[in-house]
Amino acid sequence: MRIQKTQLCFVALAIGVFAGTAFGQQQRVFDWQPANDETVRLDPANYHTARTYRPNHTGQSNHVDIKAQKPVTIFMTPEADWNFALQHPEALGNLRQVCLREHVVSTTYVCELPVEPLTLIIRDERYSPGAPVFAGLGVVLNTMDTAQDNTVRAVGTGIAAVLNTARQSSAPRQFKDPNDVHVQYYRWDCVENCIQPEFQWTRQIKEKYELTSFLKVYGGFQPDHDGEQISIKIKSPVPMLVAMLPSQVADQLHSQPDALESALRKNSCQQRGVQSLQFECTFNLDDGPQSLIVVPEAGQKVPHKKAEIEMLAARCVDHCEVLQTTKQ
């Protein structure tokens, strides 16, 4: 057994529901998985507005496969700046270009994103006399959405015409020198050990009692999985001994109080001389039934006041069969 101190709010422990990794349980394995894809057709100097990413912390990245018939430039730019440039093409030359990649015909594009909304832009590199005046925009030939992909791709009204749908124009756009670009997006998703047991803090003991010099024993705790955590909180007007002992040992202490110190020497889940404290211990199935004991430390004058004791256990509440599978 091992013991852990924690500074978490006890109220939060009482109501919190969490998913954790129990003793011996296999960790989830994540990898990039295909999401939606699209094929866009570009004229020389055309731009394509691809997906907008909204990272919520540093270290996040995207992962996109891009294949073009003719070289393209790829970069990320702030969403607001891009939307402004669509209305004011003269601002295109001043766009901030994050993770710039030039002369691309086939690549896996990965960019570590700053924490701000960024839009992925693909530009045909070929020269066009009208490019400085107007930002020509490509046409999405087809798109395939994946139901599991929840990331929103920002495509404004008038930015792209989606063909082969009810919105297809009766007069399809004619391209002078088409450059078809295929864009395959990916999502970061679980690929192995995805179903994990879920644990919830459940109250085992809660009592406010009149202090006496006698040992108080709360029995009946049996771990339901390896690595099960318990959280104990004590509040008392005098220093207390608080410990978890095997129930067989704890039951003998009423008739053999002198055996207490000997029992504690073999036990790590204990706190001595505490008045207000919360701490945690971890138990395995092989530890067997356990009992919580509390008693004023020896030599203390016990006042006519009350002490409070509370204990929670992190019980498996869902997908518990995974614990049995991983143990075998």
C-alpha cells in the first residue's frame, strides 16, 4: 500500500466524477485518423479557404495531407485577418503567414498552432496579372464529411461554390488552367484501449461524534479493484491518530489495545497527531477488508467536544469489466 497527501477540496472530491488509470490498466493510445477530405480546383493565383482551427492551449497542432497537380503555397493566418482580406484584397500582402510552406505538390502539412483561431490557406503559385487586384477563389469540386469530425471548416458565403450538391450553379465556372488540389484532414483520436473504466467518489463514512479516549473502529471497506483510492478527512479539537488497518487486526484491538503500536508499525496508511487533515491512501484487492480507526493520541486530555470523520472511496461505476480483463 502507498499513501498520498492531497490539497484538493474535499467537497470537490465528494461530488467529482473522473476517469482514471487503475493499477495495471493499459493506457489509451492515440494517433491521427482520417477525417473529412475535399478536392478544390484553382486557377493561377487563386486562393482556397480551408479549415479554421481553434486551439485552446499551446502545443496543439494540425495534420493535413495535401496533393496538388501544380505547386501551391500553404500557410496558416489569423481567421479575422483572412476574413478582412476577403473584403479588402489589397491587404493580402500583409497577412501574417504561420508555418509557411512553398512549392508544394505533395506533403503532410503539420503546424504547431499558437492559441488563436487560424485558417489554413492554399494558394496556387502561378502568376496571374489580376492577382494584385482581386483575390481569385477556388471551387470545391467535392467534399466528404466524416460524422466523427466535429471541427468546423470556415467557408463563407460566396467564398466557394460546392458542386455536386443542391447548391451547384446552373452555369459552372470555367477554368483557364485548372490545378486540382486534394486535401485530406485528420483528427487526433483514440485507436487502442479506448474504453476505460470510470470511477466516482462515493461516501463510505460520515459522522460527528462525542470524543472519548476509546478507540473507534469503522469496518466494512473492501477494495473493488486494484489501485483503489480512499480519501479520509478528520477534524478534531485534540490531536488524533487516524489509520486504515486490515479488519482482522482492527477487530482485535478492542480486546488487545496494547497491540495498536505494533499493528501501526506494519502499516503505511496512517496519520499521527492530526486535528484537521485530509489524506489519501491506495489499496489493492489482495489487501482484503479494511477498517478505519480513530482515537485521541495517548496522553491527551479529552474534552467534551465532538470530532468529525469522513471517508470516500473511488469506486468503479462504468466499464468495470475492463479492470478484470487487464488483470488477467
